[in-house]
Amino acid sequence: MITVTLKSSKEKSLLRRHPWVYANAIDRVDGEPASGATVIVRAHDGRFLARAAYSAHSQIRARVWSFDEAEPVDHAFFRRRVQRALAHRQKMVQNTGAVRLIFGEADGLPGLVVDYYIADDETQRGQIVCQFMAAGVEAWKEAIVAALTDATGCPNVYERSDVSIREKEGLEQTTGVLAGDEPPATLISTENGVRYHVDVRNGHKTGFYVDQRDNRALVQQFAQGRDVLNCFCYTGGFSLAALKGGAQRVVSIDSSGEALALAQQNVTANGFDAARATWLDADAFKTLRRLYDEGERFDLIVLDPPKFAPSREHVDRAARAYKDINLTGLKLLRPGGLLFTYSCSGAIDAELFQKIVSSAASDARIDARILKRLGAGVDHPLLTAFPEGEYLKGLLLQIA
């Protein structure tokens, strides 16, 4: 087994069970590990620390598989990890046909994301969609796919590894069938009584924002009789939830005409009154300002933009963008109105995001109360030793 030895005192994070080893923490590598190879990580004094997947290209030079010296990394290892992840979801997640089955480091499979779209009935098909974002899981792809199909009984696995982070691992972006049949143009996934069309081949992420399930349920809970504005609506997740909850009208904004077309199909699939839904193919920043200037006002607004800060170098620019949309969003609310606002930028932590939103409220001269801090559901667990896993954070605010 190839050994990676750390510099003196660089073992502290691993002793706290943080699962990453950075290149600048390594003193030497005994051998020439291939990308994705399993290596032993040792402290400078020779103590065993972990078994990890090696990446020759990434600044995250090794990602921990196990802190147990007696646990080998083999096919059985991946079967155990997948079965454990599935058992957690079966116990903890209800009222949905779309589940985050594997959430990377939190499930002991760093660099792997798996969403499972469960068949509603015999007329539908189940579908597993994977993103392999690190060299280790890429090297064990065949074993992981076998473990997934065995544990779930779903034969259909599709890869959506078309993410830029693979380039940092020395991997090309790729998509395609890994097992079973080619996915249909759209799947139907039912969540909290709402039917959604999901495009797993071409849609964002794996076709659907599984992480916002609990927050869509909260919007559904508060939507009764309200005028709702949903910005960056994609295929209408929050919009459909609001309509299901009895919203009086829902105005939805997105810059993708294809996404909006699928959103309108979702309205039809649920039998909602299309007259209650308005879809705007437009820039959300400009449209928010235009709606304010035209005197439009709403009772509930959702701001769920794409990732403004893909890395720490983009934090300042992202902070300005988050403040811009939250400032106008708050001003568009009627007295007592609710704002659901989110950031999915990992480089923007929860404390900074709250400061940005608070600054927007101050500049808008609005008294806003935080009713609830928001995040992803229980199928996106967080390791206490790995705060980097908390990428989605949000706030539910009410203005006076």
C-alpha cells in the first residue's frame, strides 16, 4: 500500500476527522500512486491516520475513505456505505419521489452525489443519477454503480458528471448511461402532493433541486391566498408548491425559456389553474427593479439564485449581487410579507449571508424579523467535522 506522510503537526485536522488532505500538508509520498488509488495517510511520526483516495492533480490531494485501519477499501466497502446511506433515507425521508441518496463526505463517499428518483407506480420508472466529482469515486465507479443497483433494486443509472470541478481532479466532464436504459425525455417525480417533470439528461444538477424539498413544503404551507413572486424559478419548484398551497397568483421569473416551458407543463400535470400563474422569460435583477418601479407588490417572495460565488475569489462580487436582489425583494413586499432567500454558494457561509441580507434590509429602511434559518433536508446530512458540506443556506424573513 502506498503511503502518504504528512508534515509535522499537519495531522491535526485528520485527528478531528476532517476528510481532506491538502497538497501543502504532505511531506512525502512513498511510491507513485495512480489517480484515484487508495493510499495510507500517516502522521510525520508514522502513526496511521486514514485510508484515502489519492488525486495527483487536485489541491485536495487525498480524500478520506476511512479512519479505521482495519477497514479495507474494496467492493464490500462500497456496498456497506451505499446500504447505510439508503437505510438513513428510508427512515428519515417521507412524502417525496426524489431523494439525495449519497451526499459525498457525509456518507463516507467523498466526491460522489447520487439522486434517486423513485417510481410512483408501475407505469413509471425509477432512475438513479450520479455525479462523480473526484478521482477516488471515479476509480471505483463500476463498484459504486453495482452497489447502487443492488441496494435499491433500480436498474437504471445515468451519469451527470458534467461539472467543472472534475477538471481540478484531472478528469474530463462526461454524461451517459452507466446501467439499464436511456432515461426518458422527462421523469415524473411527486413531492408533497405535487407532480414535477424532471429532465435528468439536460436539466440543472441531476434534473431537479432535491435539496429544496423541505423549503418548498414551507412555501406551500404559507402560500394560501397570497400573491407570490418566485425569482430564478427554473422549472417552477417553488411556484408549483405555492399553487398547491392555494396562492392567489404566482409570478415566476427565469432566463431559460426551456425551463419555463417545462414549468408550464408542470402546471398542466397538476391540474392547476393556468390563469393563476405568470411566467416571465427575463433577467431577474432587471425585472425585480422594474416590478418595483411599476408599483407591483407581493405577499411572499422566493429568491433562489444560482451560485454567485463558485470560489472564494468571487465572494465580494457575489455579496453585491445577493445584496442587490434582497434589497429590491424586501422593498417589493407588502407589510407582513414573507421573504424566502437563499444562497447555494459554498464560499458564502451562513454568517456572511445573514450579514448581507441584514445590510439589504437596513438600506431598504425596512424592519425585518428572521423567523427561521433554512437549509437542505435530512437527506443532505452534515458532518460536524466538515463544515464545507453546508453549501445551501437560507432565511425566512417577515417585514413589519
